[in-house]
Amino acid sequence: MKNTTLTITFNMEKMDALTFHMGKRDIDLQAELNDTVQKLYDKYVPQATREYIDDRVAREAGAKERSRRPVRPAARTTDLSEQGER
């Protein structure tokens, strides 16, 4: 499945302070936002719907993995009688 981009509006001074203090603790804002959105998803999307979506994602990932595998050409065989005649 494809990802989407979220755009939010937030006060610039507050954002500067947030990134400054998160940086002091080596915390990644993007990771924290992803975690928060995941928690919202888990809270509001019913379990049956999440299971259905997880199954679809797994099947699509499996199909992509199978299509990415390189196809190996068949091994070349040499007739030994031809080698002796050379």
C-alpha cells in the first residue's frame, strides 16, 4: 500500500522550541509523530478493519517480494562427446 503525507499547521516558535529540546534528548520528531498517528489509528479504527488492512498489506508485500526475485537461467550442459572431438 502507498503512504501518504500529512501536513499540519503549528506555531513556528513552538516548533523551534520543540525541535530544540527533542534534539537535546536525541529524539526524532518524525518518529514521534509516526508513533502518535499509529496510536490514533489503533484507538479509532476497529480491530476487524485493522486485521483486514494488515492482511492486504502482507499479501501485497508477498506479491512484490515474489516479483522481485531474479529468475536464474537454466544451467548450461555440455555434451562430453563433443569435448573429446575437439
